[in-house]
Amino acid sequence: MSTIVLLFLVGIGLLAADVFVSSFLLAICGGVAMLGGCAFAYESYGVLGAGFAAAAALVLLGGTIYLELVVLPRTRFGKGLVVESTSGASSQPPVAQADIVGKPAQALTTLAPSGYVLVEGRRYEAFCQAGHVPKGTELKVIGLDNFRLIVAKA
């Protein structure tokens, strides 16, 4: 009996420890330990003992999952495990609207042939059909191409 309880405790401990490790290895080992406890119960106590052990294993497993997914995130410790803040910044430049065509632009970077331009105080990705344009060159927006501007020398 003590071997069965020990295998169940080891299984639950490994399942609980799996929260802190980024793999399912501990969960698999915990499941195997609990199955081993059920197998040992079958060997020692027969079908009825194995049925009780399997029911106990399912109750323990359900309780562990409930604690990990419902209770733990609400605790102070659990909240420390989750990153909830964001930087509020975007990694992509804003998408240009059609009304920007015809406006003046200034090359913020060297366009060879792609780079960044400044139009009305906003930074956009741009493409120059003329090829290489040095930084600081005055340009004009002549069109849109998917998510970037098409510019030409003014």
C-alpha cells in the first residue's frame, strides 16, 4: 500500500513541478509514476484495488490541474509567474493611406532602393524607383505598394 501511495505522490509532485519547466517531460514521468501505482495496485489487490487506484489517480490529477490552472494564477506567487505588461510600442511603421500620395518626403535613411522616409512627421518604409538615394534627400510620394510608399526625387 505504501508503494502505491508513494508512486501517486511522486506522480503528483512531478505534475506540479511541470509548471516551472518548459517541457512535458516531468508531466510524462508523473503520469508514468501514477500508472505504475495503478499497475502495482492491480498486482497487489486485483481488479477492485486497481479500480480504486485509477479513480484516486483521476481525482488527484483533476485536483492538480484545477490548482495549477485556476487557483495558482490568482495567487501572488502565480501572478509573479505571468508577464502581463506590454511595451505599448509597435515594431512596424504605420501603414500609409492613399491621401499621402503627392506629399513631400525626406529620406531618413539611405534608400538603396528601400529605406525609411519622413512624411508629415511620420516615418514610413519607402521604395525609390530611381535606385540609390542618399539620406536627407528631398523626395515626393508618387504611389503606394502594399505596405510601403513609392517615392521619387523631388
